[in-house]
Amino acid sequence: MVFKKTRSILSNSSRRGPSRAIAAAMRADRDDMKLSRKSVTKAALLFASFLFIIMAYYMVKTASRSMILEDATSAILPYIWIGSALLLMILVPFYQLVIARVSRFKMLFGTLVIIAAALVAFWFRFEEPTVAEVAVFYVFVDIFSVVLVEQFWSLTDSTYRSMQAKKWYGIIGSGGLVGGIIAGFTAAFLIDSIGMKTADLLLVSTGLIGCIAACTAYLAHTGLFADELPSVPEKKQARSWEILKENNYLLLVAVILLLAQLAAPFVEYQFMTLVEQNYTDQEERTVYISQIFGWISSFALLINLLLTPLVHRVFGAIGGLMIQPTVLLFGSVMFMIYPVLNMAALLRVTDRGLSYSVNRASRELLYVPISAETLYRAKAWIDMLGYRMFKVLGAAVIILLTEKIGDPFSLAQLAIVIIAICISWAMSIAMIRGRYHEVEEASHIHNPLSAGRG
């Protein structure tokens, strides 16, 4: 492309003399090289920022999961999940009001300062923590991930404004998977080999928060990041639910995404309960959980690199969506037969790994034929309310089946619920197949990734 521009400039400038033409071409080449270096630098900084965000999150996520099993039992988890989801539903509207009035740069730095201060405060309190303190920390970690990841992608959207520049998104997003791999196995190493305590992971996370701040500050200092108020469309969320009711295609998309969210608490509950039963020492438990997180990210990265492109070429978006419920269904059948920790861990790794890789990429293809305005309004309900409502529903069903009925379900029997969810999930995907092609054709979008597939 650089050489084409050089030839064009030489041709247009040749009438003014060869020396002036060559000088103009050299200036154009230098400008292109500067632009290319700027794009690579920007992508590298955003990649590093996302890597540090996920590393910081996985450090405290590992600690929160291990601590809750030390000071309480897995039976408390569904109650915490309900509390966390309800709190987020309350905080999201307030958060949106704030970001509409504060620049991204100030908002991100303010968030980083608050999170770092809170982590240090929690670390001082965790000499002899109470169950309430550990539960609050667990909820704080959930909010930590939602807020920082949302702010990161808001920052990324503000730095990339052209569709051509969006090509960097895949590379930047892979920073999260790499961060998960590094954090998972590093946390295990720090505790198993260095001798750190579980609570010390909070200080490691605080240091990583500083790295995020450094990357963001450099983006701002070099002019790669525009410090401006985000443009938040007004009055577009009021009819989010109505949009879903009026659009059968979007309603099916929402059902598919929310059924995946409904199944996740059951898989996690089975895994965490068996971890509690098999690991009574906190540090050993932390090492095991952190290694599982590392394997989840490793599996997701491997699937993204090797399987996802192949699946989309051969089977399209619909085929990609079918993989996770199919694997989860057969895995749950195996868990009913062998309800042991290794099977629960395998189910957890494959479920989350597929969710973070081929399922995520496939679900984004479902959105391609939808107009930007309609998509914004529909996703407002799905992302902000739907996900959390279905997580509350899943947690409530776990409480009902394991505590409130006369003959409580065992972990193996909970797999029956997962199987029922997976069947409904797969049926919903089959139902959307025809509608996906209809909507795609009606949209007149010729996307090479989705056209003629499904």
C-alpha cells in the first residue's frame, strides 16, 4: 500500500520536477510508517492493558473462591451470587449516569485508585476474616471484573473509530486469554513455590492495577487516547425489552445467551463443592483453583487458534453455537456416572473455555445482520439485566433443590437440570437457524464470515 501511494505521488508530481516528486514520495512514506508504528504501539498498549486487567482479576478471583470455602461452605455460594447480581443491577444505572458526565480517562483512573485502595484495605482485614467480610470481598471481586472490563472496551472503542482499525480487536482481546493463563499458573507458583499466602494475592493484584494505570497514562500522554466524554445515546434503553418482544430473531438470540448463563451456576456449584470436600488446606486449595483458571484460559486460547476458524468456515455461526451445549450435555451425563472432582473440573474447564472462545465468536456473528441502533437497545437489556436475572434464577433453583425440598438433590442429580437446560439451549439454536439466514439476507450485509453459512 505504501508503494502504491509512492507511485501515485511520483506520477502526480513528476511534472513539477523529479526532485520535488521524490521528496513528496519520501514524506508520504514517512507518514505511512509513522501511522503504522502508531497503530502497532496503540494495539500493544491495549493488549498489555487487557492482559493486566485479567491478571489482576484472576489473582483476586482465585483468592475469593478459596477464602469463601475456608471461612464458610459452598452452600453459601448461591446466596452470594444472588446478592452480587442484584447489587450489580442496582449499581449499573448509577454507573451509567456517572460515565455520561465524566471523561473516560478520569473515570478509569478513579476506578483504579478505588480498587487498589479497597484491595489493600481487604488485605489488612484478612488476618482473621469473618464470613461476612469474605462474602463482601467475593461480591467486590465480581463488581471489579464487570467495571474494569467494561471501561477497557469503552477505552478501546474511543481509540478505534474506523472499521478498518477494528482488525486489531482480535489481537487485543487475546490479551485477556494470555493474561488468564499467566495469572492462573503464576498464582499457583507464588503460593506453592514462593510461600505466599492466599491473601497476599491481593497485593499482587494491586501491583497489576498499577501496571494498568501506567499503560493508560502512556496512551494519554502520547496522544493515542482521546480524553473526552463518552457519547451515551439518550433514551434508548427505555424500550429495550419491547425491542426483544417485537423482534422474534433477537428474542431467540436472547434466549440462547441467557440459557448459557443459566447453566453456568450449576457447573460452578458442582465444582466448588467438590473442591471444598477434597481440599481442606487453604493454600493447597488456592493452588488448585488457580491452576484450573489457567487451564480454562489455555483451552480457550487453543480453541480460538485452531477450532473456531475451522468451525466457522465449515459449519458457520450456528454450528459454532451448538458446540458448547452439546459438550456440556455429554459431560453432565458423564458426571452423573462419575461425580468426582476430576470430572467436575473437566466440565468446568470445557464449559468456560468454550464460552470464552468459539461460543463468544459465534454469538457475535448472530449480531452482524442487526442494525447498530436496534442492537444497542437489545444488548442493553441482555447484558445489564438479562444475564443477572438468569444468574439469580440459576442460584435460586440450586437453593431450592439442595436445601428447600424434602429430599435434596445430590451433585449428580443437579446434572439432570444441566442436561435439561442444554436440551432447551440446543433446541433454541436449531430454531434460530432459519431466522438467521432470513435476517442476514434482509439486511443486505455481505459478510465473508457469515454469508452463506449457518
